[in-house]
Amino acid sequence: MADAPLSERPEAARRPLTFRRLFGLDRSGPPPPETLAGRPLNPWTIPNAIVAARLAGIPVFLAIAFSSGDGTSLAAAWLYLALALSDYADGIAARVTGQYSRLGAIVDPLVDRFLVVSGLAVCFYFDTLPRWAIVILMARELFMLALARFGMKRGLELRINWFGRIGIWWTLAAPGWALADVRFLALLGLYVGLVLTLASTAQYVRDGVVQLRERPSS
């Protein structure tokens, strides 16, 4: 009997849980087999419960932010911060419990994008950040949703790259600082995040093209 592919062997995803791996700093090795395309969604996990709570918090954030009157609100800023930082919580929970799932791999980055778009929508409405940059970032998020759908239909594995991992935090920070009325930091986060997220998008496209070209022709 042939050996199972490396990415499907339990030991490939159950490496020692070091500090760097716990906090997502060390992402070497293959992804957990439970998160790969074609695996069951497995929705009933602790990490997915955290993701669901994050998703439920976004409408609450929007209600508080849009009722601020001028786009600045410490209550909205703190809630936004909590929703952003809790992204680490579901990742840590998955690594500690081993409760990885295909649903989590799909939904978690979508929740991050919903949060980014929600924060940027508030800034666009109240004109607290340059609207031209917000339009570019929102267009990028829509493009990424379309690219993810394209990749899923064709069985592509577009893994998150480091440009995207770093860029999302700068982009997330911009609306938070704008809500707290710290304009310099808000602009810094916006422009650095814009550069990094565009670079990550280019890498996603390149990776997808490479995977399509490497497939044997029928």
C-alpha cells in the first residue's frame, strides 16, 4: 500500500507546540490535514465558536460607530480592537486543542475581511481617512473574495503569505486609530497596510497561476 501524502499524515500537523507555533510565528510545515480542501467542515469546535462570536460582534461595532456622529468613538474603538485581537484567540485555541477544521480555514479569513471592510466603511462615511485609499482597499477585498471562490472551484490551495499576515494588522489598525481620533497613526496604518496588502494580492495571483500551469493538461 502506498504511503499517504505528507500533508495528510497526522504527524505532519502535530509538531511540538512551541511558543512560536502557539502564537503563529512559526508556520513551517504543511497545513493541518483537517483544513485541506475536500475535508468535512466540522463546525462544532471551540475555535469556530470564537469565530462566530467575532462575526456576531461586527454588527454591534457598526451600530456604535455609525451612531457616533463624527466617526470617533472610544467605545467603538475598543470593541474594534477586541474583535481584531480575538483573531489570535481562535488560532491559539485550535493549536492548543487540536480542533482544526475546514470551516475554520474558510471562515476565519473572511471574518477578518468583514471586519476590515466594516471599519473602512465607517471611515469612508465620516471621511476620517482618505477615501481614494479606502476604495482601493475595499476593491482589493472584493477581488480576494472572488479569487478565493475561483480557487475553491478549481481546487487551488492559496495559502496566506507573510505580506498578507503583516498587512492585515496594519490595515486593521487604521480604522481603530481613526475611531480613537489619532490621525497620524491611522494614516500610517492605512498607507503601510495598502502597500503590503497589494503585494500580498500579487503573490496570491502568482501562486494561483503557478498551480494552474503545473497541472497536467487533459
